[in-house]
Amino acid sequence: MSVRGHAFGIDIGGSGVKGAAVDLATGELVHERIKIATPHPSTPQAVAEAAAALVAEAGWDGPVGLTLPSVILGGVARTAANIDKSWIGTDTRALFSDALGGREVTVLNDADAAGLAEDHFGAAKDFEGLVLLLTFGTGIGSALMYRGTLVPNTELGHLEIGGIENEHRAAASVKDRDELTYEQWAAEVSTVLIGLENLFWPTVFVAGGGISRDAGQWIPLLTNRVQVIPADLRNSAGIVGAAMAIDAGIRP
């Protein structure tokens, strides 16, 4: 499904719709990423029109992979985080395919896309076994990869450990809201990681989200047993993962 070894990915977030063609051999963007502000309200039709405008600006005429901050089952959005709640129940494949002139599309969760990219091209590319990516932001997104295969829609941020949802305990927003020091916040993150490693026994955790830029200030403070490494691809991870998903025919 690639065009001359390239595929096109679009990462849809609460503030921006970002996209680019991706070199599938290297994971690098073929051109400068294009960004359009996420419409407000971020209704399905408005966002689909923004995605179509982005693809037109790029001059891309092939299939397109897209991410959403949603659980995607059979192409249908089942949740909506940081986008309009009218997404819930939307057939996202039909919506984006229609907006893009009937071309083939695939849609997947944004953390799942980042996990695909980090596992194949990024921080976890040299690790075998089970890779668990966690994105620390307003909530906690997750992606579970086993030897290159994605287990979609894990939503481990909503798992309760010690009677508290992981993202209510250790999202980056909790650190900001409660004015926690890195040491205090790292203790909460450690509780989450220990709970997850006792369940899944991953080879490595990959830490994403904006706070991963400050990894040197908090990763050394963690007390769990499994190695934690910061994400490499940062702002391009969702784009790269979406492009990989359309090329591989991944259809959650």
C-alpha cells in the first residue's frame, strides 16, 4: 500500500492535525510535517475536512493512515479524549475515506501508532520481547507491542492499581495540578510501573509525552525493576505509526 516506498500518516490531537509522507525504510519524514489547527468544536466532519485539506496541501494521492485519541474497534470510535464527544460511535474509516475522495484509509489509537513507531524505528528498536509504551500527558496512553505485533486499545491508563486509576495517580497533569516535585511524582510513576510489570513482564518501558523531554530529571528516580527509556520520535511518532499502519494493513 506504499507509494514508491512511502506512506502517508496523519496524527490528530486536541490542538493540531499533523501529517507527512514517511519513508518506510527509515521511518523519517519525507518532507516537513504539515500542521493545521484542530477545528473547534472538533466534530468528526470538521476534523475530516482538516485532514483532507492537509492531504491536498501535501499533494498526496495514495492511501492514508490516521490516528485519533480514541479506542477504535472495527473502525468505530468508542471513546473520545481531547476531541468532541460526538466522535463516539462514528465510523471513522467511512468518514475519512469519504472526505478523502474514497481512497483507502486506516484509523488507529494515537498511543498505538506511537508504539508501532517507537518499536520499529525509535527507542525500542533494539529490544526483543514485549515493549510497553506509556505516554504521560493529560492522561496516560499505552501501547503494547510483542516482536513487532501491536495489541491494540490497551488503555492501561485506566487500570486501577491500589484502588486508583493509573492516570489519576501518575499522569503528567497530576504532577502539575498537585505541584509535585519530580521525586514525588516519580514515586507515583514507580507504583504504576511496578503494577504493570507484575502483570505483563515487559522487556522495556518506553516513556513518551511532553514530560519525556525531561527524562533525565525523573527516570533515574524510578524504583521499578524494568528498564525505562525515553521515546525517541516525539512529535513525529504518531505520523510514522499511522503511515506504518496503512502500509501494513492494520485495521483495529
